[in-house]
Amino acid sequence: AQSVAQPEDQVNVAEGNPLTVKCTYSVSGNPYLFWYVQYPNRGLQFLLKYITGDNLVKGSYGFEAEFNKSQTSFHLKKPSALVSDSALYFCAVIPPRRGGGNKLTFGTGTQLKVEL
Amino acid sequence: DSGVTQTPKHLITATGQRVTLRCSPRSGDLSVYWYQQSLDQGLQFLIQYYNGEERAKGNILERFSAQQFPDLHSELNLSSLELGDSALYFCASSVVGGVTETQYFGPGTRLLVL
């Protein structure tokens, strides 16, 4: 089955410290990987995606993610966390294939809490 | 603001009833997706349309149906509602539905079935 896993339900970090939200995937071939963020009572906001090329992807609000094929991971990172980064983060994958649409398969989400 | 609009924002109804959720995609986007977010199932893909035609189907119940109209807006119809259908329903859109495209999500419709 094509899937992504977010092993941590919650990540706590102090403001100003670096943050990492983990994501691993299990798909055949080279996947297309995405990160979205959900603030309370809001929709999902796109942060970044990996399609091909440079393994380090830079996205919105200072976030970046590194695609690691050998470890089948796509961890989300930010050098210096802000309290306003506190939200629910989702990793998602679209497996590479022809036809059949392009549904996003989401992980279970990781709640990020940034404290002063 | 993603440019995707959904109405209504909230919906409260009773078991056995039927509701219609509406979505307007971003200007220029031809493909629309519906997702369901619930505590039990997480975020799940329901169905995708491209320019009025069904493109892909996910874990959508037979009691649920959708369509995309010539003006590209989409409606998700939920019938014979059950308590377990209570969830946040998201619509997303992308340009032509290609696998590398970003899907932009609307704010969602929160459905509560009593």
C-alpha cells in the first residue's frame, strides 16, 4: 500500500530553536511528496513539495524539507521556530503512475507546539 | 487565502437527511478534489473531477456523490446521513490535475450529524 507515516503525534520545541517534523514514506518508484499545515479552524495550507531535482526543498514561512531516498524520508525543518508556527502539520504523498488521478495520501499529522 | 471557496462553513443536520456542500475552485483551475477529515479516519481522499468528468475515486461511500458543473464549481452530495459522517469536508483545486501540481485547499465545511 502507498502510504506515509508521521511517527510523532506531537513535537514540542522552544521558540528560537530548530524544529524537525518527521515523515517517512513507502511507495514504489520516486514519489511526489508534500507538506501542508493546518491552523485551528482553517483549511490546509501548502508549504512545499518535492517532485525531482535538488533534495533540499525550500518552502513558505522559512520551512524546508529534505528528501532522502535511502531512508525514504521527507522531514520538515525550520532553523528557528516561532510561536506562530504552532499548528498541525501533514505530510502527503502522490505515487508516480500514469492515469488514475492524483489523490494525496496523508499522514496522521503531527501537532507542533512552540513555547516561549 | 487559497482562492478556493466552500459553502456553507458549518452544517448541522439530523441522521437520515441529505445535504449538499459546494465548492468553487481557484480561478483558472479545472480540477477539483474532495477530502474528508475525521478523528477516526484522518484525512481521506474522496473523489476528483477534471473539467466536468470524474477522474479518480477514493474511499467515497455509495451514499455520497459529487459532480462538477460547466462553470467548474463542484458539489458533494451526502445522503442518508449517519452520525459517523460528521467530519470536516475539504475541497481542493489544481490547474489540470497533474500529479506534480499543488492542490490548494478551501477552508472546509464542518458537518455535524445529530
